[in-house]
Amino acid sequence: MALLTYLEAIRQGLWEEMERDPSVFILGEDIGAYGGAFKVTAGMLEKFGEDRVIDTPISESAIVGAAIGAALMGMRPVVEMQFMDFIACGFDQIVNMAAKMHYRWGPAVPMVIRGPSGAGVHGGPYNSQSNEMWFVHTPGLKVVAPATAYDAKGLIKAAIRDDNPVIFYEHKFLYRRIKEEIPEQDYVVPIGKAVVRRPGTDITVITYGAMVWTALDAAGELEKEGLSLEVVDLRSLLPYDEETVLASARKCSKVILLHEDTRTGGMAGELAALIAEKAFDDLDGPIVRVTAPDTPVPFAPPLEEYFLPNATKVAEAARKLATY
Amino acid sequence: MKNTTVAKESKSITKPDAPTLRRMLYYLKLTRESELRIEQVLYRQGKIVGGVYVGRGQEAIGVGAALTMRAGDVTFPCHRDFSVFLIRGFSLADMLANWLARGDSPTRGRENTLHIGDVRLGIIPIISPLGATLPVACGAALVLKRRGKGNVALVHFGEGTTSLGDVHEAMNFAAVMKLPVIFICNNNQFAYSTPVDKQFAVKSLTVRGPAYGMPGKSVDGTDVLAVYDAVERASARARAGKGPSFLECVTLRMAGHSAHDAAEYVPEKLKQAWAKKDPIQRLEKVLLSRKIMTKQQIEELGKQVSQEIDRAIADAEARPLPRSEEAVAGVYCEPDCWWRKPPSGVPVPTSVATDNGPRTTDD
């Protein structure tokens, strides 16, 4: 066991997969000599060489497209987006080329696009977005968003070994803020499986990414008031774990859907529809969303704080829902 | 196929020998006639639905380029490069079945026209936002370069596509990384209805090559020998590790953008001028003057091609349409892959892609 940060766990996962499988290689901007804007790939150029750690021009479309071409030729490329905000520059390659290729004519497209997303670090509108739903709405892609160091390592390995394009959302707020004991032996976290982070009985909070920690904070707070929150960490958004979501909703009968992404068209809306369709009879109150408002992510600390969901907002929503 | 090495040139550059010249004519005729049947018979009969795009007038580009390809090379044809698919090994019946939306066709009814691919044959198809294959070709070339066997990736696109950002990104990317890619611009002078002077402000697109740090050349796209030679030279350079090239092949689209388009925006004089440069007639003259084929043999070839197409159409039309519920199958590549099972309970057509990884082919 080794105590690793979320960021170190991702690096270790990448590192081990590159050692295990010579078809795995990484490409992106400033990832080689510089080790990446956040240093996720630090040391990898020295270890694996220029053929497998490729510094590219600033060309997201070319980077993603090149990864697709390499994947078709039997490789398993891992692309780094310097910020997930910039993934928009490679959008056509992802949603029209990579996502649809297997359905259109049958080839495997084993590739991963990973990078930092999320707010809370005063990054402003273009270094803070949670834009995962662009891709959750694209059949053919898989989308994952780990909340813990253990899951980050296990999911990056699962993503690399998957034969489909996987979009891997790292949360930059978590990079160096959380640490965890990581087992020495090889393991993967399967794509499509959620986990109950904290069992509870009164209200389930279903969430993912950094908001898992917000939900756990709120649960700790409310426990003192005698209110028991369950916290479900989705881990995968596409495909998502319908079974675990419905089981938790049925068990608690009251549901809060929490995410850092903006409200309209967010994951919460999708889950609310699922629960309303399949667990309506088990509900004892309205399905409640706690999300960011429908705005870009603002820069100034008071604005960003207002924008982001936090434990206080979750607790307020839970207290209100408990009255039903 | 044996090609003779030209003594004066680099050893890797070959000139087409007599059998290759006869193959050129065969593929030109097969392409022209197949597209005429698609556009003017099957489409008008209502048997082909959706859009119909043909490459009349620009067949020499696909034929000339694809015939230079060697085992392990990869090509990214565009939507008017019908011949490339045939030359790389797709059966005409499979291709026509795809046009006819059949269940046992290369895309099993998921895709139309020439959106057909097969990694084993080294063919990666376009998506409708054209230009997107150029970055993908760079990725294929990245792998080819690392393999070190002197293989190249060819990618075709129109002059209209050169206005897209992907073209800039890919050409720069390929040049920076010295990738073995040949960027082949099929300049047919009209992007749908938009003429070249509304597409770009440079006099010749060849300047785009040096602008990125690679050679830029222009050839007559109706001269299959010129295209063959230019692609062969660019490929020889790429195979030797010297990086990408940009090649413009100028022609005129002798058809509408699609079957519903009468192309009235193309000046009549221009049409007449380019009609005189028909790629098939040009090659026939060469074959006759070099005494490689007689008039009678050329006529016989025309009949053979026509009969071959009759048989392929009959084969394709006899195949069933896909079953409706198959619409939701095969979205993801999972261990129990839907694409590995035969479609609609019939055997998989020989040219369907089932494996990831290029097949070694030998022209």
C-alpha cells in the first residue's frame, strides 16, 4: 500500500498500463519535457521515450484525430486535454468520428481522452467547466468521472483497456487535495458501476466527481441533527449504473441529485427521469436537484462560491426534503 | 504486378508497366460505368435512396493514387473516389449492396454512399463533415512511421475542404512530426456550388505545401499517368522518412454536387473545355499510341465491365434489407461484438471489417 494523491494515482495508472502494454502511448500539449500543465505525466518522457510520450502542436482536433487513426491501427492512445474546456476544439473528431465509427462500420476505437475539469480553483469561464454532458449525450462514447484516488487509478486502467473511446474527467480541485492508500497489486474499477460511499436511510444524494466530498460533508453535518443521508458516487456517467441508482432511491424514498455541472440538461435531469419512470411508487417526496445555475463559471471568488453547490446548500435542500 | 524501376530516378520510384496501364483503364471504366448506373439507373428507379455523389471527370485521381499503394499502406478516400475502394479490394457487389442499404453490406445499412471502411484493406472512410479524415490520416501515419516499414498514408479531400481548420491542423501536425502522409487535394473547381475564387484567395493551392514546410505540387487531375507519377514521387519521399507532401490534382466535376443538382452554376464553356480532357479518352489514346491495347480490345473491355456491373447489381439487389431491430445493435465494441456475427443470418461478406489491425495486402 502507498499513500497517493488523486493526481499521483492517475499517473501510476497510466504508468503501469504503459509498462504492461506496448500499444499504449500518450500525446498532448506540454506533456513530455514539461510533464503536463498539472504534472500528471511528469517523468514519463524519461521513462518511455519520445515515441510513446508525444508533445504535439496546439491542435486539439489533430490530436484527437491522430489518436483515432492510431487506434484504428491497433494502438491504445491516451490523449491529454490540457483543460477539459479545450476539448471543444476537438469536438467534431470526438462526436462525429470516434463515437460513431464502430456503429457505422465496425472497427474498435480504443482510446482515452483525459484531463482536468471542474471549478473551485478560480480558473474563470475557460479553465473551470464541467462539460461532461456534451459527451454523455453522444452514443458510442463512454464517460467516467472518478471522485477518489483509488477509483481514478482503477478507472484510467479500465478506460485504457476498453475497446471504445472513453472520456475521462479528472477533477482538478481533487488533484492534490485528497490522498488514499492504493493497493500494490493491479486492479481496475469497472466502467458503468456506481458505489455507495456512505450508507444511509432517510435521503439518498446521488452525485459524482468532487461533489461526492460535498455530499459526504453534508451527510456528516446532518447526522448530528438525526438525518441519515446515503451518498451514491456514480463514477461512470455513460453508461451509468441504473441498478444502484434505483436501489438507493427505493431504499431511501427521497432523492437529491447533486452536481457541479449546470442545471438544464445535466445528469440530474436524466436521473430524475429514470427514477420517476421506474421508482415512482417508492418516492415520498419530490426529486430535488442541487446543481450550479445555468451560467458560465464566473471568476471572482464571491461569484464562483455562489455558483458552486456546497455542503450548506445540500444540507438546506435535505432539511426541506425531510419535511415531506 | 511488376513495375519497372526507372534508372534515372530514385530506386523506389516506379513507372507503370503495360499490365498496370491496362489496369488503369479497367478501373477508370469500371468506376465511370458503375457511377453512371448508380446515378442514372438505380437512383432514378428509386432503388437507391438518399444522396448520390459521383466523381465523373475525376476518376483518374483515385485510380492513379491507389495504384501506387503497396502492402501495408493506408488510404482515406473522399466521397468521389469510388475507384480507390475497388483497387484496394472491395468487391463491387459489396459496394453496391451498401448503396442499396442492404443488411449484408459492409456497413449493414448503417451508412450510405462511400462511407465504407475496412481496416484490413487499409481503407478508412470519410465522415460528412469533410476534412476530419486528415487528422486521422496523421494518426495512421504516426503508427506507420513507428513501424519503420516505409509505408505511407494517402488522404483525399476537395479544394473546398481546404478552408476547414482540420486541414490546417493536420498539415502542420504532419510536417512538424515528419509523418509519411500524402495530402491529395481533388480540386474539381466547385465545392457544391461555390467556385474556387470564393473558396480561397491564393492563385494556386500549391503554396499551401511550403507554407507548412512540405513540398506542394499541382498536376492535371484528368491525366492518370501524371497523378500516378506525382503520388509515386511524393510517396517515395515519405517512405524515405522525408515527411509529408501536398499534391493538388486539378479537374472539373462533370456532374452535379449530387444527383438532384443540375450544376447550372458551372459555365458552359468550362464544361466544354474540360469535356475534351476526359480521363478515359486520354488514357485510351496513350494505350493505342503505345500499342498496348487495340481499339477492339478497348471495346471488348467496355463490354466486360458492363457485364461485371450487371452481375454485381444482381448480386447486391438479391441481398435482404437489414432487420429493423438491428438499429440498436453494435453501438459499442464489446467482447461479444455484434459486428463479428453474420448479419441477418447470412454469411459475412468477404470485405467486411471484423478485426482491428491492418491487413497486409499486395497489389
